[in-house]
Amino acid sequence: MALSPGTRLGSYEILSPLGAGGMGEVYRARDSKLGREVAVKVLPQELTRDPEALARFRTEARAAAALSHPNVLGIHDFDAAGEVPYAVLELLSGQTYRQWIAGGPVSPRKAVEALAQVARGLAAAHGRSIVHRDLKPENLFVTSDGTIKILDFGLAKVRTIASPDSSLETPRATDPGTILGTVGYMSPEQVRGLEADARSDIFAFGAILYETLSGNRAFRAPSPIETMTAILKDEPPEMPEPIRAPAASLDRIARRCMEKNPSDRFQCARDLGFALEAYAGPAFSATAATPARRAAPDTAGRRSLAVLPFKDLGHDPQNAHLGLGLADATITELAQVRSLIVRPTSSILAYRDRLVAPEAAGRELDVETVVDGSFQRSGSRLRVTVQLVGTEGGQPLWGSKIDTSVDDLFEMQDQVSRRIAEALQIQLTPADERRLAQGAQPAAGAHELVLKGRVHMLLESLSDVNMAIDAFERAHAIDPGSALPLAGLADAYARMAFTFEPEGDWYEQAVAMCDRALAIDPELPEGRYLRARLLWTPQHGFDFHGALREFAAALARRPNFSEAHAIAALVLVHGSLIRESEAEFAQALAINPVDSLTSMYRGLCRAADGHWEEALEIAEAAYRRAPQVTWVHYYLAHSQIRTGDRAGAARTIEIASRQFVREVLFYPVRAILAALEGKAAEAHRQIAFTEMNHRAFGHYHHAQYDVACALSLLGDRDGAMTWLTAAANNGYPCHSLFETDALLAPVRHDPRFDALVAGLRERSSELALLWRNLRPESSSSTPSRV
């Protein structure tokens, strides 16, 4: 019986059907209690009186609820409306894995990125003694951000009760001889009707891996009986010739998963995951689709948490800034504790107007714990309720009510930080204590304006930057002796200079405000970070040495400063310090895994080292997640050019040029495309447009490099060397890219090229030594090739 729109199941209103299968019908629905959309799965009417079907439906819900893992479909509720049992699930956007692989063989790297996530989800299930028993492409889902979710635990078997206090029941054993699963993905023991354990899931995983790589099913015959016979007796066919060599290692992994004897397979999903990551090598973390696993080595042993926007219990529009401001202030305080990984404020913006259970947010943000708070305001007085919630199970670990005022929030932040550290059994080091004690404190009336300004800066539009400037100016008028309003103004003016109006006097104003802030508080992390950014600009001659010193100082005071990690990494890769850059990008993404721009910038490391296929995959992923960002189009087009897809690059630039009118970066890319086609006149026309649109933008050195590539392809060595030298002297001395880029091959034997690269190598060696001295704890064990 299909449910019509408007039907209510408890507090859930059916909106529209999403799909149906043998064990359930799935609908989009609205949760009237929390004001969110969810998926509701109901048992078909013909199965509601079938005790076995009801037991499986209940097992699916409880198995998924017991796992609470980012690669397993989350469940919010389980109930019945009359005779209609239903489960309430997280609503996913994307496609099934079957649809994802429908176009044919998937590259080995993409296969690893996807299926390593499945291995992690299986490891979590097997760790709770839950065996899926029906793993197949239809029961995997690829979300729009690339996360893989395991679905449908309807045939799951729970071998033992997961924990003493668990409500997960152990269903009755399957009758001997009963065949459960899907033909083509069953293990031999399932075909024989024997008991299936975790190794049966590993067999199915191998069949999926084989199919992903080859485009063909591992076991497929004209009839189900013949397919099951093949599972018992035959080996999967050889991979098709074009992919046999590139996929050889993964083929061996798949075949080991599909051994007939369970004892010959991988014995646990965790070992299988290790094998996949070992195949991918060090670059795996640069492109893995599950971002939280991309941690740099020194994240080991650090606890992870996120702070959600505080909820206004009074629902007063005048306090709209305060919920995010309180969260931002708490994040800033906790970010000073080195043994914590704290998600930055930018990663929680999506929760500003969204009601979500803390543990669900924790799963989405892939953290161990979540700080969930609310407040009531009366004048300047605040009553803040805050609790620390464990993502696994949603159990409160600590909670408190704090009476404070808008002008005295630092005491609250300090108390919350210390109590959270206690709840997580974190011993604050003397350095942590010093950092927490050194927090800047604006005078009464100024603090709320600083919070308001910081919230506007997070939203990044020109109008928000202007509102931020207004808030910081008012805060400064109230407390001229505080560094924080001045640092906020410096940040806003720097944004104006770099993004909106490079030919104004915003840069000079930003420098002046930054200097004034640091005169008041010389170690202010925001101030040192801003000074680093301002030093690495055209106006300051791209001072690599000075910028790196300032980034290191900011990170010493605030280890969780993800923006400082990311922009330092960007500076490092421009200076050809590839390994050091990768380490800082990894730190930034360990703190903020959903930062699409940082993920995309990390592709620069692969491109600068000559790995354009990997750079293309990263750029394509970034394009899917952030098509509104100029740089995504630019790097995608470059990656397409280097991998031979000129038509794709031309389309990318055409789309980008309509979206970002008169953006200087796209003219020289057109020049490269014209040069590759032998159209010299058109290439020179685009180079002329590049020169006409030269403004003080900080990224003009990329345009200079691209013009050098175009002229190199046209055979103009003199012009190419002139533009290449200009790029190197204007903030882009990336000799590793110069030495590997095929577009520069025509000038690579010119003596002037050798002399230029030799000088850049020497500069790069100096920078590498400086950075290792400044940041010995994060420098790569394998130094950059210099």
C-alpha cells in the first residue's frame, strides 16, 4: 500500500516516494518536531503480518542504530503507526553505487577512495559483531559529497549482544540450509546455506571491488543456479586487457577477498582497509573521499570535537548573531589546546538554521564529541546551558548551566574549555595553560560587537564585509585599547584588497590596523596570521621568509588554526616545498575535513610534482562540491589540459568566463589552448587581454606563468623566459612545476631556464631549512626535492 503525500506516521508527514524494494518502501518526509526532512522506510503491507519480515525490519533498524558510523546510513527513530512499522533514516542526496559504476570501469584510485570507506563501515559493523550478509552495489550509496554509506541491514546477523547496556537483540539463528543474500555477491558458504560470518561480507566486498575495476560482474551466468555454481567452483575472469596492468594490485586484493575457503580471505575488514590504503600509498590521503582520515602524523591520540551554534531559546531576531558568536568564541578558546582537534567555525555554518541532534551532527562532522549549547538573554545577562555529547550513542559526558553576561564571556569560555578537557580526560600542558590564560578581553560593550563582526566575516559577501567593518569600528570606539577589534578591521580590509578592490588603499589600511593590534598584543594569533597574509602579497614583494615566520607564530599560539595551516601550505607549495606543504594541508583538513577550497588547493601539490591525473581527480571532486569558486574552474581546466582533454578544458573556461566576467586568470588559459591548436594570432590576442586586465590581484603570477607556457608552445623562447622569470619573481618560484610541466618542454634546454631553476632551487633550500626550524613537529620526514 503506497502512502500518499500528507499521510502522517507519528510526528512524520509523508512528502513524496523515494523508492521501493522487497523489504521496504522509502519516502521523503518532514519531521514536525525538529523541522527537518528525513527518509521514512515502511514495511510493505503484505509483509506486516510476516513475523520473519518484521524481525528483519527491526534488526535492520537496530543494527544501523548500534553502529553510528559516518559510512553507515544513520537512523533517527523506529516506531509503528497502527499496523505500519516504520524506521526514520537520514535523508541522502546522490546515487546508488550501482548507478555510480554504471558507466563502466572506474579508475583504481577512485575505486580505492570509494571502497576504503566501505571497508571502514564494515569494520565498524564487524566490531559490533554485526554481519551484513547482503552487501552489493544496490546497498551502497554515494552521497553528493562523495561519502559512501552502507544501507539495508535487513539480513544482518548479530552474533552477540554488542554491549551490556545495548538494546540490540540477537535474532534467532537462520535455519540450516536457508540461503540468504543476493546471487552474484553471496559467499560460497551462503550458497551452501551455511552460517555466514564477517568473512562473507569480505567475499561480497571483493566481488564489488572486481566489478568496480573491470565493469563486469565477478560471477554472472545465464541463470541464478549457474551463477551460484560458478561461485562454488570458478574463479572470476581475467580483467580486461586495458586495465589489467594498472589494476593488478587491486585485482589481487579482490581475488583474495573472493577465496572459496573463508580462512584464505582477509580475516577482518580492518586488514582489508589497510591493504587498500597500502596500495594507494602516501598520496592516498590527498584524495580520499572520507576527509577525516586525512590526518597528519601528529594528530594521533588527539581527541576530536565540534561546537554547534548555540540555540536562542527566546527566538529573538536581535540575537541572531549571538548563537554563532558564542560557538565561535568557544571554538577559539578550545583551539588553543594542542591535544584537541577542534572543527573551525566555518565548518558549522550549515547548522546555524538547522535543528539536528548533536550525535547526528557529530557523525556528519566525523568527530568523537559535540558541544551543544543554548542561551536565554535578558538585557546583557545570559544564562547559558552547555553540554558535551558523545557521538557514539549520544550520551551526555558533561553539562552545566552558567550565568554570565555578554561582556564577561571569557570566564565562561575558560570554564567550558577546562571542564571539557576534564571530561575527555585531557591533561592540559603548561603551554596549554599559558595559551588559555593569555586570551584577549575587550571591555564591556565591545565584546558582542566583535562577535557580530566575526560572524559577518564568515559569510564573505561584500555586504557582510562592510557590516563587519561597521561592527569592528564600533567595538574599537568603545575599547580603543583592545587588539581584537583592530585585528578584525585588518582582516576585513585585507579581504577588500585581495577580493573586491585591489586598487584601493585597503591594503595600507589593513597593514596599519594589523600593526596597531600587534602593538597591543604582540602574540595575538589572529594578528600574526594576518601579518603573514599581508607580507605574502604583491605590495610587500611576496616575503616568503617573513610570512612563514608569522604563520609559525600564529600556530604556536593556536594549534587548531586551520586557516593558518592551509594558507601556510599554499605559500609553501608556491615556494616548491611540496612535502612540507602536504603536511600542512593534511593538518588543515584533519581540523576541517569539509573545506572544499583547501582540498582543491592540495591538488597543487600533486600538480607541482607532475602528478596531473591525481590533480584532475581532486579538481573534479572540488568542482562537484564548490562550482561557485573561481579557482576550482581554473585548476580543473589546467588539469584537463595536462591530461589531454582540451575540449573539456575549453568548456570549463567557457562556463567560468560567463560566471566570472573579466577574471584575468581565464585569458591566459585560452592562450594556452589556442597555442596547442597552433593558432598563434588567437593566443597573442588572449595574452593582450591578460595584460590589459592586470591589476594588483595577488594571483597575477599564475597568469604570468600561463602566458609563459603559451609562448613556449608557440616557440617564442625569449618571451616565455621573460614571463616565466616574472612569475618566479612575483611570488611563484615553484621550480618543481617548472621542471615537470610538459608545456614548458620547448624552453627546458635553454641555458636561461637552467640558470633560473638553479637560483630557485637555492631559494627553496633556504625556505625548507627555515620551515623545519620553525615547525619541526610538522615538517615532513621526507624533505622536498630541492
